[in-house]
Amino acid sequence: MTDTITRTGRALLALTVALGVASGRTADAEPAEEKAEALAIAERMATFLAQAPRFSFVLESSYDVVQADGRELEFGATRRVAVRRPDRLRVDEVRRDGVQRGQVFDGREIRAFDLDANVYAVDPRQGTLKEVIDYMVDDLGMRFPLNEMITGELVEGLASARGALLVGEERIGDATCDHVAARGFGVDLQLWVQQGNEPLLRRAVVTYTEAAGRPQFRADLSDWNLDPELPESVFAFAPPDGAERIPFAAAARAAGAGSP
């Protein structure tokens, strides 16, 4: 994993920086009404998800890792995510190489686990999802793709945008989406937002324009459920037989290794 991906692991959407305009135009040349239309679509999506009391979805991600010789290799993972506000979260991940791991927060503890290594770690922690996810990313060094979509920080990030472009209408899976693009300092961002009463994020692409090889992070989001059954058992983790409890610092490093 390169330093580029590590540095950007905190915010894969990079929406806390001032965004510029996508395509070849400059921010000054972009019509204000076009920017407003594009940002309105993205902000509606961000607000909708920030206010949703519970939801679940599947995240299929792929990402480029630039090697020392300049070549790019692609890796990927599938994450199943369940959220119940104000303080319940579960992420189950399967990487392409078969490694299975995840994180659970039940309002009292963060638990990270690696089923292949048969290890787990526990960190007593209370707070809102934003507070806990920020702690997981900032203090424990764990990677959490598109975490701003859950914490609500996506709304704040979009508010700081300097420019945006509505590319057009496109199909992603079974959904008709608005394709929104923006350019930031070192980051190009694309979002595909589902049209209709449920403006869900269906695809995201981040290009790190100042990194060697211009690596990308790509995510397709599917199987959205805005009213899933999420009893307490969903957010419980019982260690498998013979599982070893290890210090959380080591678990966090393992959970963050290999993918953003």
C-alpha cells in the first residue's frame, strides 16, 4: 500500500477540501447555475443519508496500488454495512483474496475481528456514530470507505465546494442516476446519485490526480434497504472457538492493511 492511499484513507471522498470543477474548464469559467444544480443533487443525497435512522447496503470497491516500478495493480473487497442511529454499526468485509474481517459497534464497545487469523480486539467506547467512526479512523488508523456518508460529514464537505458539473443522466444497475463530477486540489470526484424520492449513492469514483499513476478508488453501492430489521443481535460479536484476543492497535493495523 502506498503512502498516497494511506494519506487519503481518512476521507476517500476528499470532500473536506475546497473542490474545483470537473472536465477541462476552470472554476471561474463554470456557470454558477450549473454548479448549483450539480451540488444540489449531491447535497440532497448527503442530507438524505445523514438523516436516515437506519439503513444497510453492500459496497463493492476496487482500488489501484502503484508499485515501485510504476505499474498499477488493482485490488478489491466487498463490504456489507448495517447502520442504526445513533450508535450501532456493523461492517463485514471479504477481500478478493478471501480474507474475512469486520468491525462492530454496539454503543458500548468497538470490536474488530479477523476470521481467517481467528483474532479479535475490543475497545470500550461510547458516543455517536460520527464520534466513534472518527475515532476508529483518526486514532486507531482504520480505513473506512465513504465514512462521511454515514457520519454526515459529506454534507459539510459539499458545502465547501468551489465548483461542480452535472455530467448527465446514466444507468447504474437498475437505477437511473444523475452523474455529478467535481475537481479538488489533488482529487477528482464523481458521484452517481439515484433519481427519485430516495436519492441514494449508487457509485463513486475518486482519482488522486497528484499521485504517481493517478490511482483511483471505485465503489458500487447496491442492495440498499432503508428499513432493515436490525435487532441487537446484528451488532453483537461472539468470538469463534479458539479465537485470540489481541491488543486493539495490532487489530486496527491488520484491519486497515491492504485496502482503503
